[in-house]
Amino acid sequence: MWIYEKKLEHPVRVSCPDVKFAKMVITQYGGPDGELSASLRYLNQRYSMPTDNAKALLTDIGTEELAHMEMIAALVYKLTDGATCEDFKEAGWEGQFVQHDHGLFWTDANGVPWSAKYIACLGDPITDLVENMAAEQKARTTYEHLIACTDDPCVKDTLRFLWEREVVHFQRFGEALNEVQEWMCKSKHVWCGHEMRKEGK
Amino acid sequence: MNCEKQFMMLKRLQEMEFVAIELNLYLDTHPCDTDALNDYNCAVEAIRKLKKEYESEYGPLMNFGMGGYSKEPWQWAMGPWPWEL
């Protein structure tokens, strides 16, 4: 079960609305390396993890990513606050205005709608944890591109916080990978479909 | 709407919850680190206190019975919502 906490993980503020930047940062909402993709990827992979620590980590990071998705949503909400049709047209984001007005929609920076294709789950804990490490690096890189595209110090603060989380998650997934690898060696476990079985059984 | 006081109270809670999130993820991969475990438990204590203070002013932080008590009228449904603050 999940419970909603009526607060953001980290404050989200903007100096002034900026539709052009909203059009860019929406990719962290509904893009391939965005926060929705991250959250669903991790929460969905929990079921094929062999150790309790790995299950806990995927639960916790998957939950934190939901909070990051909410921060990106709040950022887009504030960046487009009070924007008119003209503002959207000037930013080259009139398609958003025509189809969604001030409503949010899951797309990347090019307007490509979110897809489950962004989620990987092979059911092999080594494969999936390595996938997650790559995903964290891709998100980190995207945040670096986004930070380079804005001068607003408030927006930079939000993006830097999210950038730092990608670095920490990468570190933790790396540790989980080591632990799972050790576990497989130590207790002579071999990969056997969706179950881990002791050798010789 | 002037929400500066609410924003600042929430910020203290966000800071302490950040400590807990970091320690939580760290403990997921270092479950036997007793220093980290003690720090985590200290953060739990601090969060409890900050949450109680915040909720007595602005109502429950969590729904479905997991947050604090509500005053009248039903405080959960009152703004500002997190993205508006």
C-alpha cells in the first residue's frame, strides 16, 4: 500500500514562469529517463529480487522516485502558471496548450508520449540491477543538460537536488548488485527461471 | 496567500526527512552499521516531533488514518496543496 504525504520531498520554487523551460523539463515527467519511468521500473522489479535487502532498496528508491515525479510536476505547474496561449506559442509549445491547456501530460521534451517501452524487467536480478544503474546515469546526464539550459537559481536548486539523488541511487544500486552477486556465489545459488534454487536440489 | 510560515515549518521537516531517506537507503545496503541505525532512530524521533508540531497548525500530513487528528472542518482537503506552496 502507498500513503500520500501532503508535502514535497524538497521545496520547488521558480523565480518567474518560463514556458520554454517547462517544455524541456517535462521530459523528466514522461520521458524515457524521467521519474515516472524510474519509479515504475524499480517498483516492478521487486518481485524477482532474491534478497530482502534488494527488495527493500527497490521499494524505497521506487517510492522516492514517485516523490521526484511530484517535484517535476510541481515545477512544470509553476513554470506555466498564468501562461497564456501567446506564451505557449512563443515557447514553441502550442501543441501542449491545444491538447492539454495547463493540464500535465506524460511526454518527453519532443512531445513523444510516455511508453512502457521505457521500462525494463528481465527477471534476472543482475541484469535488472545493472539496468537500473544505467538508468540512474542517464537521468543524471539529463539533469546536467537541463541545468545548463536554465538561469533561474530556484529552478537550478530543484534540479541540483534531483541530480544528487541520481548519484546516490546509482551508488546504492551498485552496492545491491555486489550483495546479490555475493549471495549467489556464497550459497551456491544458480539462476533457474524465476526462482533461486540451491545447487544439487 | 502568505504561506511563508508554513513553508518554513515544512522546510525543517523536509530537512529531517531527507536525513531519514538517506540513512534508510544506506541501511538497505549496510544493515549492520549500528552508527547509521542509531542516527536513523534519532531522525525518526525528530521527525515525529516536527510532524506533530506541523500537523497541529496545518492538519494531517498523511491520509487514511496514518497522519495526525483533524480539526473541524476536515483539514485534509484544505489547501494549499504541495505544488501550490
